[in-house]
Amino acid sequence: KTAIENFTPSDASGATFKYAKMTFSGDNQWTADAFVEIQDERMECVERGGWTLEPAESASVGTVSWKVEQTDCPGREAGSTTRAEFTISKSGVDAVFR
């Protein structure tokens, strides 16, 4: 399993949405503990879905696409997809939108 923490998959204005911890498993499924913040109110939630890895650029860099299949996060809907380049290092995983 590979996990990333404190990742914001969207830069939309308004409410702040963040994956506190997102875990990718070897069966191409992912799950994330997340939260939505609006002003001083924080709402915890969970998302999960499937993911794919494009052919890796190197042993430590690859582009991952994931689709939200289930969510109970306010303002979020199943069906959205995100694509990011992941770089794995000794200090963890860094993600950059593609």
C-alpha cells in the first residue's frame, strides 16, 4: 500500500477540501479520510474508488489517475476523476497535478 497525506486534489475557491490520508492498494482501489472546511466548520468524510497507473517514467515517478466511486463528503459527487504525477522518495510521496 502507498499513502499520501494532506493532499488537496482541487484548487477551487470556496470550501477547502483535503485528503488527510489517501491510501492506494495493490488491487487498484483507494480510500481516503478527508474533510471539507467552510469558514470555521470542519466536516470529516470518506471517499473511495479505483485507480490506474500509466507507464512509469522511472522507478520513482509515475502518473496516477483515480476516480471517485463513493463519497459522503459535502459538495462532492461520485464520478469525478483526478490525474497526478507521483514521485516516491525516502520522505514519502509527492503529488503534482497533470
